[in-house]
Amino acid sequence: MNYLQKPQQIEQNSFAIIGDIIACERPDYCFVDEMQEAVIKRVIHTTADFDWLDILWFSPDVLTRITEALRRGCILYTDTTMAQSGINKALLQQMGCECRCYISDPRVVTMAKAQGITRSMAAVDIALAEEGDKIFVFGNAPTALFRLLERRASPLAVIGVPVGFVGAAESKAALMQSELPYIAAAGRKGGSNIAAAIINAILYRLQEAQ
């Protein structure tokens, strides 16, 4: 059988196909800038779903805020180990950044049980108590996003793409109505892989710019 086997070539061809499909089926579609284009196309690459052209929303200047935070060093907090695992740690480390996930932390387990809340909510509380510039990256837990909003926290930015049927759309709508800088998915779609893809797209663009 004759098929592509080189990962880099497979990815390059995939992005070329994505660009061709957008140009053919959505000729009037305009990206705001190259960074936004990179983010949306990587999410489409991750999902093979072109709905992301319409459902991934960006607050004003959020990409600038995230890129500046990554350049000067910040802490990313994810709601799942899957999102944490999907983010390119080598690039994060090169930029002096760190990615943490507390969903299985003993403190979180104890707090969640004592207060009768989800571990995702408890993980947000513990993250907020820590020092440092923070970006929250949520791909799975609407309760984490709701908790962040009700705490009236002021992180540098929030990636809000929880997936699901209970609270997912509502939590993201609440984020988009807040004053927090966000990248959010309207509706039910999302996931830890989407959250990681968004961060990776930004990291790869920054790497290319060096």
C-alpha cells in the first residue's frame, strides 16, 4: 500500500487541504490575523470539523495577552490530565512556563469531599490561591469554568472549551458574557484535545517567529 508515513509531511498536507476547503467552501471567510488563523486551523486539524470556523470565539486582544504571557513566563492550569498531556511541554519549558493539573491532587480530593463540590471546582480554588500569572485551560469541566467565574478571579486569560450536555454551553456562554479575556467555544462542542490544540497553535507560532 502506498501512503504517507512522514509525520511532518502528513501535517503539512493536512493543513494545505484545510486551507483549500476553506477557500472553496467559505471563500468570503476572513481570519482576524495570522495567529487566529493558526489557532482555528489547528483545531480543525484536530477534529476534522469545519464548524470551528463559526463556533470558536475570541475576546478582543486575547491572543496578544496570551502570547505576551507565554513570552514572559506564566502558569497554565488545566482541568484534566488529558489537556495537560496534550500541551507541548518542551516548548512551554523553553519559554519559562509551566503547566499544572490538580484534578488528582490529594488536597483537591479532600476539599471536594469536605465541601460536596466537584474536584474540578476544588482544583480551581487551589490554583487561585497560588502566586503567579495564570492562564486557565478548560476542555472538559463546566463546573471548573463556573467556579472560576463565581470567584471573580482575574487570570490573564481563559481557554473555555468544555464539551458536553450538562452545563457546557451555559458555562461558555457565561464566560463570553464576562469581562475576562477568553477563547471559547459556543455550544456543546469542545474537549481536552481542543484546549491543548489552542495552546499548541500559539506555541508553534511563537516558535516560528523566533
